[in-house]
Amino acid sequence: MNPILGRVKLLMREHVCRDGNDPAAHRETDPDWLAEHPDNPWWYCILVPVPEFQQGLFIKMKLLWEEGDPEDDAFAQLISIHKGLS
């Protein structure tokens, strides 16, 4: 695994699981996004505080479930990762 991606995954896990910060849900309005996800227009994000970026690390993700999975057992598909914007 790419070491940077591994670090991002670890930061995500710590931020959500250990620190109890739920991802914020957003309803997408972009037509391309909606064409790709016609049954689920939602995306989620977290802003992880890291010393490297004054505004934190912004992580945008899509939560995916397999048929029959409980709501808490989602997979996080990373969409974008960049320094937070003020």
C-alpha cells in the first residue's frame, strides 16, 4: 500500500473511531455525480486536524454498503483528499 494512503486511512480511523467525529453528510447537486450515483446522491467528509496543514486535512468520501449490511458497517471510498480550505 502507498505509505501516504496508509497514513490517511489511519488518520481517518482515529478521527472517526477514537475521537468520535462522525462524517458530515452532504447532498450532491452536480449532474455528473448524480448520473454516477442515481440512487444515492450523498457524500461525506471529515476535516482531520494535522500539524502539516493549518486548516486540517479535508477528506471527501462515498459510503458504500453491501446488500444486507448494517448501517454502521459501511466502506469508505475516498473521493478526494486535500488541505482544508478556510
